[in-house]
Amino acid sequence: MADDLFQGLPPPSSAPSPPREKRSPSPIERDSPPPPPPAPAPILKSALKRDKPSDSHDQAPQKRLRFKTSVDATEAQVTQAMHKIASHIKNRAKFGKASKLAMQLIQAGSVKPGTSNQFFDILEAAMSSPLVCNEPSLRMDYQALFSAVQDVADVFNKQQRNQLATWTLRAVVANDLYTDDSFVYSKAAGKIKEAISSLPQATVDDDNEEAAALALAENNTVGKDTAEHEATSSDALTETDNNASDPFGLDSLLPSKSKKDEQPKTKDALSLSRKASDDDEHKRFIKSQREVLLLCLDTAARRYKVPWCQTVIDILVKHAFDNIDRFTSQQRDAIEKLWASIREQHIRRKQGKSVTGKLDMNAFEWLQEKYANEKISIRHAVGGSGERRAQQWLG
């Protein structure tokens, strides 16, 4: 019965809502500005990223602009460039630019066994006047050049490597002795000590050759005159002998000896000649090494007035004096005089007698004098000097 209660009745209609009266805006609302528009949503960073290009192979490859940083030069062009550098590097005003061009050839890999002789001509031209490499305006350029050459030293032959080692001592190590850095100065002194220790013992033949060279240098002018006179007299004698032996000039018409009659050099003779040339080259190398090392010792001793150089110079000259038998007679005299001068200045410095009149003593000597008479006990220097305070502290 409850289910049929509303059967047959029309559906209920919603009651109409009463109409709202339109309210006129107040004068305050009329004057107020409209509300600001809402702020836009922040842009995400992911939206700014570009889409990755598809990996499809259908797209054509993009062309890239590349600059050529190296020039492939032929061996003939490199050789020609080396000849030009060798002709300009002798000039002091052009040495800086020419040395940089030579280093560019090293960096480009143009110094090879095929061009090693031409590049060695550059180094030989640079060292044509050896004293130039120690001039203040050219020291850094010489050091840079010969330091860079060490990277390609393997392309040279044995004779060229020996000469390069001598030039390196003069152009690099000797110039390091002019530095204001104590570490560089000590390192250069260490290299000089190693070079001195590697020298062989000087023999009587070395002393005789040195004496002969000095005598020849002293009598150079007289020797030239006598040589010219002997040459003219020998030419006149040969002409008279030829005329006497062949007055009619028939020897020129006779057939000369064939090549078969000439005895070729045997292998033993060739080996002996090579050995003799190697011995001569070794002697020249040792002689040049001794001369350069003596120059380095003299250069180092000239800076004895600098306080931090004094201890290094003392050790260096003492090492040369201990190995004095590795030098020739004249060089031994020079080293003895140098060591006597250094030892005298060392004694004067200990006594407080210097050029300035002040106590010229470096840190090493000050500590040496301080701890020379110091008493150190086995208890970590506690009570070593016998003070009463230490005894009281120990109880």
C-alpha cells in the first residue's frame, strides 16, 4: 500500500526561486580599480630544451667548419726553412725570432733523421760565438732553444750528441748560475758536480797536448810566416825535381797505373781508421767538457758576494778541488787558485771580516757555530748544558 501511495500523481515541480534584485554598485565600488589579472604560470626549463634530433640515417650529415692548424710541408721545404733560420740566427738582433722558429720545427715534428744535419747547422750557427749565449739579453732564448732540443737529441749521431752536451752546459747550466732562485742555482751546481765526476783521469798525454796547443797559440804569427816560407820553398824544390827526373816531359805520355794494381784498403785498415777517429772525437769531447766546466766554476765563483750562494759555491769548488786530477795541468792551477780564494773568504767570513765590515755569516754557518760546542744529553737535550733549572725540573 505504501508503494502505491503516490501512483498517478504528476511529478513534483521545483519551486521557482524568488528573483534577485539587481543592486546598483556603490560609489566606492565604482572608483576602485579592477582586480589585477592572475600571474602567468612559470615556464618550465624542460619546455626550453630543444628536441633531440632523431637518429634516423635518412638525414644528410651536417657540414662543420674546421680551420687548418698545421701545414704539411715537404722535406725540401723544411730543409729550405732550416737553411734560412741558420743564416739569420747568427745575428744577435734576430736570434729571438729565429730561435722561436727553430722551436716550432721541433714541436711540429720536422726534426727527423733526414733533416737532423740541417737542424744541427742551426745549432752550430747559434754557437758560432760561444760567449754570446751568456749575454743578459739572450740568456732566456738560448735556454729555451737548447732545452727544447733535448727532446729530439736521439736523431743526431754520436759526434753531434757530444757537441750538443757541451753546448747545453754552456747555454743552459751556465746561465742558470745567474738566477735569483736558490733552488735553480743549487740544481745547476749539482749538474756541474755530476759532470765533473764523470770526467776521466787526466793523463800525461793530455798535459802534453795542452802545452803544445798553448805553445802553438803563442807562436801563431811566427808559425804562419815560416809555413808560408816553407810552402814556397817546397814548391820550388818539387818543380826542380820534376824537371830533373823528366827533362823531356815523357812521363805524362806513359799510361798510368790501372785500378787493379792499386791495393784496396783491407777491413783491418778501415777498422783501425774508424777506431782512431773515434778516439780523436772522444778526446775532443773531453777537452771541451773540461773547458766548459772550468768556465762554469768561474761563473759560480763570481757570485760569492750573494749570501745564499756562498755555501753552494763552497761545496762546488771543494768538489772540483777533490777531483782536480780529472783536469789538465793549466786547469789544475786555475782550480787551486780558485779554491785558495774561496777558502780565504770562507775563513774571513767566519771571523766576521768581510767587505762591508759586518758579520757576514749565512744561516748554515750560524747553525754550525751554534751547535759546534753544544752539549746534547741522551735525554733529548734536557740538562745537557748542566743548568740548575733542568736538575730541579728532573727532581
